[in-house]
Amino acid sequence: MEDPKQNHPPSNSPALALLHPTAEEKLTTWSLNGKMWRGRLSMSQYLRREQCLENQAFTRNGGITFWVLVDTTAPPNGRPIFASCESLRKRALIAKGDGSIKDITSHGVGSVFVNPDFRGRGYAQRMITELGKKLDIWQQEDGRRTDFTVLYSDIGKKFYSKMNWHAFPSSHIALPPIVGKGEDCSRNNARLLYAHDLAELCALDEKMLREEMARPTSNKSKVRVALIPDIETIQWHHAREDFAAQEMIGRDPDIKGAYVRTGEGHRVWCVWTRTFGNEEAGNTLNILRLVVEGEGSAGRQDSEASEQSLSSGRPEEAKIRAGAAVLRAAQIEAAKWDMKDVQVWNPTNLIVSAARDIDPSIEITHRDEESIASLRWHGVDAEDHAKVEWVGNEKYGWC
């Protein structure tokens, strides 16, 4: 039997190029990566899920771009696919230290996969290197340069940093599911959220995010960036959730989050998604986005504010209690769906305090291998990624 690694160009060959697959080749990439990523879905279900996800409001009309690393001397549909990936267009914001803010187009990189027949030959690094060049100006108006792109590494922090996607804070807290009744949410003043509630809240979230980003900072050299948690992004996550829940267990995951208004009038809410892993990994209820109105920079882990300052005033105590209420609602929902835990990515100090109000033993886990949030700065001074602050680095940005 001929070794599939023979008679193919090396990773540094000029014959290799990163191109868009044909429809047949796109199906081939899904069939290849589905063998490893489909989890409890059948291959047929997995292929239908991928078709579903590329036809959401977030991904239609060029929202998702498919890429394959191929030998350009071979004909389409007859050439081997050495590696493949996707880029997803994302609305984003950039703010300078003086508070000036602009809307930009960013991209998230996902579904990075190397054909098992061709691993160990450097094709992954070649593909990601070529992708970085493509994304420098991809889908930008008037040929302007992309400011930044993101990806989430499941192979640690070193590999992608070689191609300038540098690791950013990647921590989370995990709360156990708790068995409770629907009335428990009412006693905590938490209102459950459904799909029809989310568009208005996403618009409010974006408005508050813009206001926060536009506030001048003490460090004028810092550049703050944020992916916008718009309704199209949230619906894409929920399309993934809905498909898995309905296909695998025949249930409709209709409850999408929880909402509380404090006595001082501040609104606190979270939007979640259920992630169905393989049987070994278990299922997780992931908080896509957790919003505390009026939290501002005081709540950020990287701010100068300390946890001690968060408990010094009654308004903060009310927000902590409200945060605890929506987290508790998530715990109850997790139990109803047999989830092993509730995870909040990169929680603020205030949210950590809220979690510890529920369970004082809660600790922050700093991830080193999986779901490492990574950002590449494509703009001027591309090497100076250290000056970039990623605001709202939460699960909704994952792709």
C-alpha cells in the first residue's frame, strides 16, 4: 500500500496554497474532521449540523469563509486536502486611551484541522502562516488593513504564538449544578430568558459596551478591543445548541439565560448555551455573556480595583447578590439538563464574588492547554501585542 505521505510537496513548497474549497471539497473536510469532532452525533447528523451552522444570519452572505491547504498542481476535487480551517467575520470595536472609538471588522479562526494522513509534515504551520497573510486585508473596505483577529487554541499557547496569535487570559470558574424548582428563580428575583428576549438585551449590551469603551483610561498607550456580542453571534451559538439537543435527546433548550434588576435599578443578566461533550468529557452549561450594568472597569480582573473594594459599598453588594441570583438560575438549569457544571470564562472580580456568595470554595482555573483565547494584532506596531487589552473576553467570542 502506498504511503500517503509520499509524492506530495513539502510544507515549504511554492506549489502549496491556501484556497477556498469546492463544494465537494468542503464536504470532504467535514467528513474528515467529523471523525474526530462529531462526539455523540452520527456522521450524518454532524454533516447536517455543519450545513445548518453555515446558514445562520451570522454566517450567511460571506460571514463564514472556508479555507483548504492544497497542491495547486493537482486539479480541484482530485487533489488531497492537507489541512483546512474557517474564518468567521465578527463585528468589533477598538478604543484608544483617549476614548476615541471605531467600528471594525475582525475575524475568528476556527475548525483548524490537519488531515491525519499528512500530519507531522509542517502543513498546520504553513496553513496558519498563509491564513495570517490572507486575513491581513480579508473583507476590509478599500483595502485597509485588519486590526486584529482571534482564535481559541486547544493545543496550548506555544504553537499559535509562533504565528503571532498570542495567548490572552484564559480562566474560568465552575459551579456545580443544583437541584431546584422553577420557583427558586422567582425567590431570587431571577427572570428566565427565552430566545425572543435576547435581541433587546443584546442591543442594550452593545450600547453599554460602547459607553464603557469610550471612557478614557489612565494608560493612554493601551488599545482596548472587543468583539460585539450581537444577537447574530448569540443565535449562532444557540443554533449549535438547538441542533445537538434536538437530534441527540429530542429536547428543546428553550431557556437561554436569566435576568435580575437590583433595588438600585441596575440590570444583571446572563445568556448561556449547553455544550454537549462526549461521554467522557460530560456536558457543560457555558455562560456566553454575563452583563452587570454599571460594573464598568471596577469589575475587571485586570483593573486596579481590588476585590476588597468590591465589597466596600452597598451598590456593589446588590450587584453581587444579583450576579449570584443569575448564576444560581444557571445551576438549576444545568441540573435539569444533566450538565456536570456551569462555567464562566474570565469572570470579573464582581462575578467571582457572586460565585463565592453561593459557594465559598469556588476557585479560578487558569487554562494552559484547551480553549486558550489568542489574539493577533494585524495593525501598526504588529509586534506590540502587549499594549492590547481584550475587553469582554468571554465564551460568546469562541468559534
